[in-house]
Amino acid sequence: MQEFAASVGCGRDKQIVLVEDNAGWHTSQKVVVPEGLHRERLPPYSPELQPAERLWPLTNEALVNQHFADLTTLSEVQAERCRTIQHLREQIRSRTNFHWWPQNA
């Protein structure tokens, strides 16, 4: 959590809201939440509210109708697709921004 907060510049002068599902690793009491980071939980069993769920079609494009000789090759193709997706900001935004979420002015 500390590494994430540092990578996005989270702190007293920059507040970040991190929306999480209820996966076990998100609900651990051992997590130390850095200053400026605010965690919000989605209701249980609500994948339709989880923005990341809408990204699966983008990540799967490189994998459909393909045969991979081994897991290493599959992992390399998927990693390359993830690197490509990082630059598709408008596609990501259009799939993950919900009309009820606050927008930057």
C-alpha cells in the first residue's frame, strides 16, 4: 500500500480514494493505510460496480482464438497486451468511469 501511495504522490496535499472489492487481501486488518489514501469498499457480490471487471474484454483481445505452446508464451503475450492497454487511456476511461463518480473539473 505504501508503494502504491508513493507512486501516485498520495499524501497531505494529494488525497486519493481507492475503491476496492471485498477480496480477502483487501480486507486484512494488517494493512497500513498511508496518509492521504482513503479506502472505500464496494458492496459484496457486486462485480457490476467494479471498474476493473469492464477491462477484461480489452485484456482478452490478445488471447482469444489463439493456441499457446506453453504458459511462458501466454504470459508474455498477456504482459505485452497490458503494456499496450496502459496507453489506451480514453478506452479505459470510457469503460471504467461511471456517471455517478466525481469527475475532475
